[in-house]
Amino acid sequence: MMERIILFAIIMAFLITVLLSPLFIPFLRRLKFGQSIRDEGPKSHQKKSGTPTMGGILIVISIIITTLVMTAKYSEPGMDTYLLLFVLLGYGLLGFLDDFIKIAMKRNLGLTSKQKLIGQIIIAVVFYVVLKINGFSTIISIPLTDFSIDLGWGYALFIIFWLVGFSNATNLTDGLDGLLSGTAAIAFGAFAILAWSLEMLDVTLFAVAVMGAVLGFLVFNAYPAKVFMGDTGSLALGGALAAIAILTKMEIILLLIGGMFVLETLSVILQVASFKTTGKRIFKMSPLHHHYELSGWSEWRVVVTFWTVGVLFAVLGIYIEVWM
């Protein structure tokens, strides 16, 4: 029975995205909501200029509808459901503002870094306060060990760091056609399995709703992309992924299941640190996917390789949590 419910949720989210996209993409094109490509990026990306963006709106809508319908029918929406939707919508709205400023106001960088960070922190703080009020555990366990630590009030800082960090990590990963859609589907699929093993039905339904929505989006986002998700989608997905890891108390395993996002972020940090300290670059360009592009790999080869590595990370994460 549970397997059918999960399958139905995936199919529902997938179909909502697939059926709405052919209507929504021309609408974005009429509004001239096209992607601006920065000059410092790979020259091959200049041809993507004008491709409709803000497709993340579709992803968020699909997830919300599927989650609410499925939890209303097969469960009773509780704190977990509403917290996940709050984080998804909160970071999605923040990304929408960023995208809208870039497109409508012709400011290529969107919100300032400070504005974006403040918004991300506020959402994370609200998330923490609700958990605190409901007596949520502040203990973090280290996988493969018997070691655990109670962070106490420090857990608030941890939650802020996790939500802000992973929302930015997925944002950095969204640089090639289909890259984030595929890696996000893999990561959310992994957490759906883990949430299911804990019998957390609400979290499982949310995770598979995200998986179905991004797979549906991938139909139009795979190379050559007909639409981009923009910050609306990338920030929402990263925040939601971190929120699931926290609610399932698998905070640390997110570093493995979301390993591709971690590697992309580390490549940027290392590149900046190296250039500022030595004047030399480690990579041809960061994030990491651009390094491989400039090394002669085709865009599709980079994407498929990153998907494959993402699957390996996910399988290893599931193995560690379930069988070790």
C-alpha cells in the first residue's frame, strides 16, 4: 500500500510539471523573462541568453499541490509537512525576488549578497524557533560512530548554517542544463528512502513530490534546455533538502548524499582562497562543472558524470544509514 502511495505521489508531481510547462514556458517568453548570461562565464553559454528562466515557480507549485493533496488523503498534515513547505516557499520566494530583479530591473546580479543572506537567515531562524517550541532534539549523531553531541542553543547556529549553506550550494550547482534537476532528484530520492525507513510518511511524501517535480522539469531542462529554474528553484531545493535532513535527524549524512553540492561549493571556496593568497587558480573556472567544460568535456558529458557520482554518493549514504 505504501509503495503505491509513493509511486502515485511521484507520478502526480511529475505530471503537474510536465503538463503545465508547455503553457508556462511560452508565458515566460512573452514576458521576456529570459536568462542573462554573464560575460565571465564560458563563452559557449552565450547562446543560452534569452532562454526563459524562473521555471522554479512550476517546481514549487507542483511540490506544494502534490504534498498537500497526498498528505490530506493518506495522512494528516503535521508540523513536518508545514515546516517543509514553509522552507520551500520561503527560499523559493527569496529566489523569485532575486530572479525578478535580474530580469525586470535589468540588474544581472539580482539581490545583493547581504540582502539574500539576511532573508536566508530569517527563514532558518523561524524554522528553528518552531522546532524549539515543539521540543525538537538538539543532539547530532555522527554516522559510523557511537558519538553524538548535544549542541543546545548552538543547534540554532547549526540550522542556520545548514539551510543557508545548502541553499547556496544548490544555487552554485545550477549552472548546466539539467545538472541540478538530476542531482536534486537523486538526493531527494535518497532521503525519501531514509524517511520511509523511519516511517515518517509526511517527510517521505514531500521528498517524493520534489523528486517527481524536478524529474518533470528535467524533461524541459535537459540539454538543450528550453527553460531554466533560476534562483526560484535552486534556493528552494537546497533549503528543502537541508530541512529534510534536519527533520529526519540525518544532518551529517547530508554531506554525503548531497556530496555533489558540497564538491561544487568547495571548488568555489578553494578557488577564491587560492587566488587571494597565491594569485593562482586551482581550477580553470569554478564551480567545478565549469572546470570540466573548459577542459574539453561536452556539457552533456559533465552532467551525466555528475549525475552518476551523485547516485554513488546517495547509495553510499543510504547504505551507511540503513545497514551500518
